[in-house]
Amino acid sequence: MRLVSWNVNGIRAVVRKDMFIPAVKALKPDIICLQETKAEKGQAEIDLPEYEEYWNSSTRKKGYSGTAIFSKIKPESVILGIPHDLAKKYKLEGDSYGDVNAEGRVITAEFKDFFVVNSYTPNAKPDLSRLGLRHKQWDPAFLAFMKRLEKTKPVIFCGDLNVAHTPDDLTNPKANEGGHGYTKEEREGIDQIIDAGFVDIFRKFTKGKGFYTWWSVFGNARARNVGWRIDYYFVSKSLVPKITAAKIHPDIFGSDHCPVSIELKV
């Protein structure tokens, strides 16, 4: 089984450029998780009849954020957002930007043997105005949700987590130290995920620098591979022996991010 995650940075734009369907056909995913859809179901003409479609679109602001899961296997259940009790406990209902749980940032599909959670983590913003929300509220709430799900069955979660975890995960760590996407607080969020027993599965297969999933649109960054690895797959430890591959696909275009994938032995 192949699972793919991709921040499309606007599904309507990728479809309009005729780059979405060819990407899906090239990658052949059984389940594809999309982030930053910036759309509601039906706003883009997507001819993939073999897939079930599930969308969590922003209700706080139209055409913003958003996630979706396309699956060849019908899920047993689908959960939109962070559950209300956790959202209330961690005060996700608002910062100066509004209710983060109304931005369509998480969608979860339950399958027979595992959960798939698709996340588009809030960006801390260049002025770090959302760093506090992310560090003290979002990251703890999201991890609490993952741990709750894991009590029922193993978890696979993926998406644009908007942070480079280690110096190997971006081209210029020294120059970006303390900037959004590479603050101590954001990196601690990933540390806590790993401390809770979840595994950054790409790093089980591939070590070192040069493996990135996002590139600035300026300075010919993608062609020069001056990038960041901010798109991830994490899995419960019990699933690690069943993961046979974890890859980044920089040859797939259409967004400022490229897709990432895992293959799961079922």
C-alpha cells in the first residue's frame, strides 16, 4: 500500500495547470493526503472516480488552509479537526487570527488496522506572531490527539508540519536559526512527538542533508536545491517493521512543495 502526502498550495491552481492528475497517476497512491487545499469539495474538477474524497475546509476564512484525503479504500470513520474537548482544553479557539480549529487543518481517516491523520500545522509567521499558539497550544493538542488515537490502533500521521527539525533538514541552518520554521520552540514540538514514541520514518531510510520538500519560489532555489524538509510521515513504533520505503519526490511539480510517500506492507 502506498500513501502520499502533498502540500498543493491551492488545489485549484494545480488542477488548472494540469499537474494534479498526472502527479496522482505517476505516484499511484492508495491514499493521498493534501494540505493547503484553499478550496472546498467541488471547487476543482478532479476526475479520480476510483478514490473516495474527504475534505476539511476552512470555515474561518474561505480559500485558506484546508486539508483533504483521497482514498481507494473506504474509511471506517472520518474525523474533522481536533476533537472539541482537546480544542477547549488547549484553547485553540482563538488567537489574534481567530479559531485555529476552524481552519481545516486536520482530517483523520480510520482504517481497519490504523488511523491516517493529515495535518497542516499553523505557520509561526515571519514575525513569530503565531509561535506562542503553535508551541503552547497547537503542538500539545495535536500530540494529545495522536496519543488518544494510538490507544485504539496504530497511527500514521503526515503533512506540512511547518518546521525543519534538525540542521540536516534545511540547507542553511545557521542563517535561519531563530526564524519561523526553525525556532527552538517549533523544533521542540517534533522532539516531543519523537519522545512520545512516534518515528520520523523518512530518517529510518535516509540520513544526511540535501533531502528537501519545500523551496522558496525566489532565487531559483528549487533548481539549486536550496530547501527545507518540512513535510513528514510519522508512524507508531509498532508500524515501523511494516514500512518498506519512505521517499521524497522532487520530480513532481505543481506546488512549492513536493510530495512525500511511504509504502506499507499490509
